[in-house]
Amino acid sequence: MKISTNKFVSVTYDLNVGEDDERELMERATAEQPLQFVFGLGMMLPAFEDQLKGLAVGDKFQFTLSPEDAYGEFHDENIVELPKNIFEVEGKFDEEYITEGATVPMMDSNGQRMNGSVLEVKEDVVVMDFNHPLAGETLHFSGEVLDVHDATAEEIAAITGGGGCGCGCDDCGTDCDCGEDHSHKEGGCGCGCN
């Protein structure tokens, strides 16, 4: 069976970022904890799915995605200063969670969920970066197809459960109970939600 729309897919992969001479391992999906998704439901980057289409169990893959095909270019205008008071809990600034390097789930004025990275906490403002963590990066994938079969209704529900990352949490974009940090993926986990 080959990878096509509505097939349950399980793959291992290494994701390296950067140019050929300076690649850094960013993420690894192993046989024990593979990436599992239903092909064609918009859970993964379209360019990622395009590279896997037609592969079968045992097939190995290796491909590169440019920033345009992955998470876009880095944009300076996505770095903003927000008033410190919006990070208050019960009238006090949340020093425990709003720290340099933290990823904070937020909502824009249209109600759209997004993640921001705290770059700096100043006296009156918090400097946030709303670029995707992999914006501007060239992504290099290599891996192997472990499983391909017709997706059952139960598998679709388990993987898409509430728009989560497939590990049972319903809060894409935060560290969930499976122990994986999904914040570096589109929508927190590759599912496309923000």
C-alpha cells in the first residue's frame, strides 16, 4: 500500500536545519516514537506530504524544504513589545512563566491562537517574537516509512482529537503529557492549528 489521501502513515525521521556545512539536528522521530498522521487532512506541511506521497512501507526518504515551502521567512515586524500588564495573573506579573526563552500561547485580536517566544522582559514591556521558531530555516528530512494503511475512524479521532498533537492533549503548541516539546512545529505539532 502506498501513501495517499486518508492513509494512516507512520514514519521515522531526522530533521536537520541550516545550510549544508552547518546543519543542526532539530528533531528526531524514532521507531519507538514515530510521527503518525493521516495523509491529506492538513496535519502536516503540504510540501512535506508531497515528498512522501506514493511511498510504501520500508521506503527511505531524504529531501530538503526551503523556507518558502516550510515555515516562511523570518520577519522583523513579528517581533513586538507588549505591555507587561497583559501578563498579570490576579494583579501580579507572572514571573514564573513569562521568562526569557519561554514559549507562550496567546490569542490575537481576531481570536486566532498563536505562540510567541519571550525574547526579553523589560521594566514595562515584554518583547515577544511571533515568527515560527523555524522561520527562515531550510529543513532537511531523512527517514523511513514504517506503516501505511487505511485510516480507521478511531485513528482519525485519536490523531486529530480536538486539534491536538495526537498524544492525547488538546492544547496544541504547549508541552503536553507525552513529554515531547511540540512548540517548534507548525501550530505546535504540525497539525496546522495555531
